[in-house]
Amino acid sequence: MNYQPSGHDFVVENPEAKTFFVNREVFVSDEVFEREKRAIFDRCWVYVGHASELKSPGDFKTRPVAGRPIIFCRDREGTVRALINCCRHRGALVCREREGNARQFYCMYHGWTYHPDGSLKSVPGEDAYGAPLDRDEMGLVPVPRLESYRDFYFANFDRDAVDLESYLAAAKDYIDIVVDQSPSGKMQIISGTQEYDIRANWKLLVENSVDDYHLISTHSTWLNYMRNSGVNVTPPKGELLPTRGFGRDLGNGHLTTDNPNYRGRPVAKWISVYGEDAKADIDAMRNELVQRLGAARAARVADTNRNLAIFPNLVINDGSSVTVRHFYPMAPDRMHVTAWALGPVEETEAQRARRLHAFLTFYGPGGFATPDDVAALEAAQLGFAAWREVPWSDLSRGMAKASDQQLATDEGHLRVFWRKWSEMMEARS
Amino acid sequence: MNEMRTATVSRAEVEDLLYHEADLLDSWRLDDWLDLLTDDATYYVPPNDKPDADARYTLFTIADDIVRLRERVVRLKDPNCHAEFPPSRTRRMIGNVRVTGVDGEVISAAANFIIHRFRYNDLDRVFVGHYRYKLKRQGGRLKIAERRAILDEQQLGLLGSVSFIL
């Protein structure tokens, strides 16, 4: 039985008419919101964090993952864990700090303590239970599945899910391109977290993150800044920016833009914004890439950029800097966004400063572009109040073309997301 | 180097500058506001989880040198700055103004702020925090060499974007 609470399909694809429509009820409905939590977020691999955030044994970060309070930590033996932050006794959070280094997690309610590997450490007045409690059995509950790819850790609340690498499918190749920026293959999350809410449905940010069609209308002030800084941002006549960029289907609902770079890359494509002083340094980074990877792969890493969306809610923007950004719905019309900057561990102070400067020009709540994306998404959400009268969002761009000719300014890659979303929402749970 | 002077300043003079600045920003007289800054001024909004961090090593919310700060003003005056068009109405309450130190020509000052921000079709949002200023006297005028707006919220959350100048 299809999931059709209103008696109609949410995603309607018509290959003959070359149209693809999404019903706007999916952005406003409480029922859809509740079903997404179970049918999507509890069955997909969802991003938890990056190994570099936990440098030493005992290091921890607390954060919500798929709506649960999670302690992402490294135990005394160095193993990365994702433990549910909920005391086995009466349920209180056992760690109420954002981050730190812990010898133990202490529940302030009745004083139960847990080791950083989750096992139970001590219980005040344990003799009241008769026999001693089982230290492992009564430990903090780990997420059902925790796996990593190239230091990116994901959890799955479905014990029977496929393994992470199978799930990531061709998205792995694009993560590899990101990680290849580092000579040692080690990237790190840079200190400083951008956390903000958008008063819009979470799926709009998936679309927006990979939608290059909106660049000129939504981000003209950023393009002006680039132009004022001496960067050529004028596409050839009759074309949109980014010129001849593609949208790609990576399998399992993952998708990416795959664009020739025009906006500069800290690794390793110079633009005037970086200043003349940076030229030699960028050249040296480029040489390192060529030496290590060969000319073709070096060009792939340095001269192309990509906004990679890993289903359902992780986006890695490898553009004028690298962002790792994930988001989770708080309500049908509200999402919480967490974003970090990612960079090679080897970066010098000057290289790191250049990366962060490039990041802030475009991305984030104080950037020259992201606030306008937020405004666009919130404007769309306000429009959806009329979903009954104006029910369909149109994602038909490119339907008239072959699947391998979908530009990043088309909507073929957005359709990849919607097909997977629809499939999972309709599946028997 | 006996010409090297140590700056002197009264709290009243710093208060006058900060109150004037608040008025210019609330009035969106952004070019006049730029005139309060030195030619190498910087503007920082640290990330909410690392309020004391250094922008060279940490991802900030905003870390503008004077070049990008002037470009920020260009952007804010453009009707295509969608996050601030039409411009937000803001009202700043500046308090607890203190001169916190003098080092050669650099005067350090601090103040608390509450900024209410109102937009059509939007929530009323309240930004609470404190400023740390570095001021210099140039051509007889007290000017802003560095301004750091440090938010108290644990995360931006429903404050959303920092698309206007804090």
C-alpha cells in the first residue's frame, strides 16, 4: 500500500510530458514529518561526526543525531563510539556539556557513572539490587550501527541496514576527491561550529544545496563581490553559471554537482581574492598534487568543485572551501543546521587562514550567500501555506535531455533525491 | 621614539562614539558608519561555541578585513541582498560601556548590547552579547580599528542569519 494520506501521489513523474512534480503537502504536513523520522532517518546512515573531532582518548562531543541525544566520543583504548546520552537508571542525560575530555560520564540525578566506552562504572548503594549489576549489560546504549568511511562517521538506527560503504555507493568516489586534497589523506574538522535554524522544511535545503539554477538570481551580490575582486564570473553568452557543470546520480539517493571551478579553491586554484602573495604557495600545492596523484587526478581535485548530497541530510560543499553540513527537521517548517569547515591537516597558518576567509565570503550565517539561501527557503515555506491551491513544485528542468546530459542548472540531480525519498516513504516499515 | 604617545580617553567619549555608531547602524547609514572605522579596521563575530577564539584558526560567523567589510556594505545596500531587503528594523541598546585598557595608541573598550531585529513575515529576534573594541585616535577623532561582537547564545538557533551588522 502506497503512503498516500491525501489520496494522491506526492511525487509525480511523467516521462511522456517530460514533467516532474512534487506535491507541496510534503513540506507542511505533520504526518509526513512524523513518517520521515521512522521511514527515512531511522533507516538511513546519518552523519554523526568526523574522527578528527576526537583527538585523544576521553574526548567527547554531545550532539543530536536523528533526534536522539548522542555522545560521540573516543574511549580509553582509542575506539570511536556513539553512545545514547541517556542514563540506564532513570533516563537523564549523563553528559550535559557540549564537548570536553571525560574520565567518566556522571549522571547528576542519582550518581550512576559510565566509562567512556559506555560500560557501567559505578552505582551508589548498589547492594539494594541484590546481585551486582552487569557492567556491560547495564552500560550506555550504543547506536545500533556505527561505521565510518575516510574518517566520516555515520550511525544507523536500523540494525539490518546494509553496510555503510554499500550504502554510500558512488558517493564514495566524491568523498575520495575531497580527501585527496590532503597529502596524508587526513582531513580535519576546523574548530568553530555554525549552528542555526531555518524556518523551512529540511528537504528544501537538500534541493538548495545542489541547485545551481538559483545562483544568478539569489546570489548576485556575491557575484558582484567576486567581480569587484577581479574574478571572472561572466558565463559565455547563452549559458548559465557554472558553465557546463553537471548534476549526477550517485546511487541510493545520493547526488552531486560536478562543476568546472571558476571561483577559486584553496587547493589549489588561485584567484585574485587570495592576493599575489598566495600565488607561489598555491603553485607549490598544485605541484604536490601532481606529484602525488598525477596530472589528471590533480586537475580533478583542484579544478573542479562539487556539492555532494548524501541521502538524506548530509551535504559536503567542496567549492571555494569545504563545508560539512547536516540538518535535521525540528518540525515540518523548521530545521536545525550544523556546519563545519574541513581542511587538510597539513595546512600552514597562511593556507588555513585563506581557506577560512574563502569559506566566510560565501558560506554560513554571516556569509554573502547563505543568508540569501535562507531567505529563499523561508519565502518558499511561507508560500506553501497555499499548498492546497497551488499544490505542485516543478522539478522538470532537463527532463527533455538524456540522463548523462543533466547540467547542474537542471534538476535531474534533484529528482534523484525525490525518487529515493518517495521510495522510502512508500516502503513498508 | 619619545613621540610615542599614550592615548587618553574618557568613558563619556567612548560612550558618545558607541551610541553614535548604534544610531548609524540602526538608521542604515552604512557609508557614514564606515567613516567611523580606520582604513585597516576588522569586524569579527566569533562562533557561538568558541567565543574567545582566533579567526586565523577557527571558523567564525564573520571575520572581515576592511576590504570585505566595505564589500559587505556594498552588498547590504543592494536590493538583491535578499536577507536584508527590505532592510531589517533594528534597535540597539548599548550599556555597561567601559574603557578596559590603553596600550600605546590603542584603546580597548567593552560594552554590552541587546539588539532587537524585526522583519516583515518573520519572528522578532533578540541578539544579546557584548562588544570588544580597539579604538585609535586619528586626525583628532576616535576611530574604530577593531570591533568584535560576541553573542551569548549557545548557538545561533532561531536567531538564524547574521545578515545585518551586529
